[in-house]
Amino acid sequence: MIRTGGAKGAFASSVHRPGRGFDVWLLVSAAILLFIGLAAIHSVDITRTNGGGLMIKQMLWAAIGLVLYLACASVSQRVLERAAPVLYVLGVLSLIGVKLFGVERNGAKRWLDFGPMQFQPSEFAKVVLIITLAVYFSKRWEGRTELRTYVGSLLHAAPFLILVLLQPHLAGSVSFGMIWLAVSLCAGVPWKFVAATVAIVVCFAGIALATPGLVPDYMKARIIGISSKRDENST
């Protein structure tokens, strides 16, 4: 993560410094996943009656992603620390922009349309949440086990969770919750805080599911379907 103020521990160690080289295994694993994904998309392309194009778009996004990776890998940790507030604001504004100007599909707004290309701000916001949470905990390293620091981390992640849930995007909001949970545990927050939060979330989720009209039917069906599959696998 990001180190500030002489913080100690694996969490506070430097993420990357210019001149140390790139993570080869990360590049190799990403390349393998990209190859598998392109092969799957190509198989869909050749069955389309109106021609292909999906694989070309995916390759374009992969090229953009590679450029962004090389650029980000060259950024020092101090730059990330200074940029964290700006990134946070941009992440929240991008999600608000989806709600106001996003492309609606099947009753949900998750994409911004830029002509031939579309952008899903929630993916950008995930990276922003990881960076800004790391900076948040690193600046409060000595008090990371205090309740106020823990509550502050929840408030830090809340705008992302709420805005994605309002799209509505249940899986996306769960992803943001898992990001917050992973970073918090890496920071060394007490397990009792995490357990209490999970219990509260489960209780509120149960109340929401039991309240008619509060949760969309397709979300209920998805949750019930997942629970049913787990029950079948356990028997």
C-alpha cells in the first residue's frame, strides 16, 4: 500500500517506485486472461449475422489499459498521496454522471456513451476506492484500531456503495463492499468491528428483502437463486 509518517507493517510498505521495474507476473497473467477473453469474443463475433466488431473493440480497450498500466506503474507513491483527494472527487462525480447522463439498459444506468465507445465509471471508481482507502488508513496508521477510524473508512466508502446501488447494480455494490473489507483487513482493523458491520448489513438486507416493493423483483430472484444453488450443492 502507501507509506506515510513512518508507518510500519506490510500494509504501509511501498506499492511501487519508479525504476524498480514492472510486475512481470501481473503482466503475464493479464495477457493470458486477455487471450482467453479475445478467443471467447471471437467465437461470438463469427456467429453474428450483422458482422463482428466486438473483438476489435476489446483489443482497443486492452491497448488503452496497457498504456494506463505503464503510466500508473511509473507514478510515485507521493504523487498518489497528493492526488487521492482529486481522484476521490472524480470517482464520485463520475458515478453521479452515470445517474444523470448514463445510458439506460433494462432499467439500469451503468454506462456513459462516448460515440463508438462506452465507459463504465464504476470500474474506474473501484481503483479510486482502493487508492484513497489506502491513503486514508496510512495517514491514520497509529489509530487504525480505533472505532472512529473504522467508522471513517465506512463513510469514505459509502458514497461509492450508495451511488452504484442506485444505478441499480447489486453485484457492483457488493464488489465495492468487498474492496472496503479487504483494505480494512489489510490495514489491521479489529475483527470485532468487521463482524459487527457484517451482522448489521445482513439484518438490514433481510428487512429490505422482506419489505414489499423495496427491492426490485429481479434482485430478489437473483439472491434467492444464489441461495437455492448453495443449498443444492450442500445436499
